[in-house]
Amino acid sequence: MQDGVASCEDIDKTVRDGLGWRWSFMGPFETIDLNAPGGVADYAVRLGPLYQRIADSRRHPQPWDEGLIREVEAQRRERLGPAELEARRAWRDERLMAFAARRAADSDD
């Protein structure tokens, strides 16, 4: 977002509609284990170097600056006004409770 590559909404959609679903019922190691034909070792051989290059390229020690905070705030307020925050929190909490109940009912652990 800070580099102008994606908006706040782009990043939210990527997490929400991507691994967010999967990670709601399995962790990252099980995800990795199931994502390569030979399991986690195969995944590490195939994709480990790629992820290492990505990690190396993203060293970003500086904190959010005031301009970035203002931009994130502006983008979020375009999508959700200040008066809507509390209602959206309640919406989120209701869905999390329903999801947790469903997950507990469906749990095979």
C-alpha cells in the first residue's frame, strides 16, 4: 500500500478472499503440506527460494509515517464512515460468533 502497488481494499480482498478462508480451519503448515504433491518438503524445495527472495526484498524497518497513516485512514473512511464503525464492529462480532459455533460443530479434532 505504501509503495502504491495496491490499495487498502485490494489488500483486504487478497487476504479475505484468498488464504483467509483456508486459514480459518487449518494453519499455515498444514496448508503448505497440502499445497505440493510431495508435502511440506516438496513445497520447501519448489517454493522456498521464491519466498526467501520475497522476504529479502521486503526489509522495511521504518514505521508508518504520518502521510501513510492519513492515506490509510482516508481510504478506509471512503469505504466506511466514522458513524458506521460501531455497527460494522457488531456485524463482525456476530459473524465471528456464528463462525466459531459452526466451526465447533464441524470440528473433527
